[in-house]
Amino acid sequence: MQMEVLDELRKRIDEIDDQLLNMLARRQEVVRQVGEYKQQHNIQVFDSKREEYLYKFHKRLSAKYRLSFTFIKQLFELIMEESRRTQYKGINEQADNC
């Protein structure tokens, strides 16, 4: 009986993980669109003002959801790194096609 409870809780975690990855995939699609826009308008990928804003935004969200800011900061550093990589990749692929 106790293992059934644990299995059910783990199943719920798996479902949430699936939702998280779905959201990350959706985010990456928007990141690709941002990269295309930046390329079309000759805007640099890295935007220090945007990143400063996001740092403060994520700090507020971590407090709102009562999550460790250290954890949230590390998580979004990885997400932002992947976002920049995606945007640079799009620029490089476009340059290769010219």
C-alpha cells in the first residue's frame, strides 16, 4: 500500500516534468522567432538590459513561488545560455545560406 502512494506521487512528478519540457520547447520556439527578428533588424543577440531585467524578474518569481533564488538563478542561467545558443545558431545558419 505504501509503495502505491509513492508510485502515484512519482507519476505526478513525471507528468509535471512532461509539462515543464513542453513549456521549454514552446519557449525555444519563441526564442527562434526572437532570433529571426533580431537578425532581420540587425539587433545583437546579447542584450545586457534584458538580462538584467530577467535577473530581477526571476528573483521576484522565486520569492512569489517560495523557491530558492540560487536554484532559480542557476536554472535560468542554463535556459538563457541555450536561448543565446539557439539565436546564434540561427544567425550562423542564415549566413551559411547566403
